[in-house]
Amino acid sequence: MQRLRLPIDPYFVAGALSIVLVGGAVAWRGRSTPPPLPALPAAVFDRLDAAGAGVSLGSPSAPVHVATLSDYECEGCALAHARVWPVVERYVRAGAVRYTAYQTPLPRHRAGVRAAVAAGCVAERSPGAFWAYHAALYAAQAQWLAAPDAGAALAGLAGRAGADTLRLRGCLEREGAGRAARVERSWAMVKEGGVDLVPLWTVDGRSVSWLRLDREIHDALRKRVPAPEPAR
């Protein structure tokens, strides 16, 4: 049988490796054990937070913290977001999870860097529209990546998400270069921490497969939220 050869970004392959490994573990249970996902040191998360690389949703006092390192240009990131976001959002609304999205696009993904810069501007200028924009960037990934004017496409998508497009354009014009440099430094921090793939999902700092995220959150909550006392 002839093999298909598709032009796939090597970083997409790396990001999708966890998916393949988990699927293989299910199909070949007992025959092999997939290697663990790379762990990012807590100090790197602290540096990312200090650099303003993440946007958080949910109560700071939530018992479980879920985070992701992601890239708006990454196909695997869009696939993971589509599958996992409804799960995460449900836990956030219940007050059980605080979620942080870290913008760590690969420097070679110039459109991803530009989208991360736009997302950062929206988070500061129109914070109420950020999460709708964040989701739209993944959902409409193919469309804005193929647009002849990426800047106009990103601004239009932000407007439909409820952002102030005039303030966004001003932010991009005045601060775009500086923000792009900060976004690239965020990825450099991640690489220095020993991680070279996206997306990477974590539960309380521990790297997990996004295919098991619901179970991992559930297990973390069981450990942190005491069971109710039986009625006497």
C-alpha cells in the first residue's frame, strides 16, 4: 500500500505525539508504556506570569489550576482546544478550576506570533472579549491564516468577538513590535525549561495528555476537596 506524504510542520508532529502515544497505549495496553510528557519547572511558570504571558479565567481560590502552553497557528493546538475547552469551561464556571492560557507561539510561526500579540492587546483593551476571541482564533484558524491581509482578518475576528477594533489597531500599531519580542521571549523561557512542543496542558503544574484532561481534573479535585462527612 502506498504511503501518503503530507507536508506537516515538525512542531505539530511533536505536539501531536502525546495524542499518538495515548492512543497507542489504549490499543496496545499491557504491551508498552508511553513515555511521560515533558514537565515544565514551576520557576518557568513564575517567569511567564511575571512577564504577563498568561491570561487567567476563574477564581484564584479554585482548588485546581489548569494551564496550557499554546500557539494559535498550531493545528494540534486548535484540535485540542476544540475538544477540551468545553470541559475546562464547565469546571471554571463551577468554581473548581482556575485556567491560564499562556501565549507561547513558535517564533517561526510568524502568524501565530501576530495572533498572540493581537490576543494580548484584546486582553488589555477589551478584556471582556478576550475569551471569545481566544476561542475564535482556534475555530477560524484556517480562515485567518489564509487571508490575504492577516492584520485585517485578525481585527475583524476581534470585532465579531466583541472587542474594540479601533483600540486593537492602535495597540498593534504602537506596541506590536515590542509585544512580539515579549511573546518570543516567552517561548525562549519555555525552551530553557526543557519543553519544545505545543500544546502542553498541565493540571496543578503536572503535564498531562489533553485526551485525559477531564479525568485528570476530576482526580485532582478528589485529592483537594474533602468528601462530605457521612450523616449520623
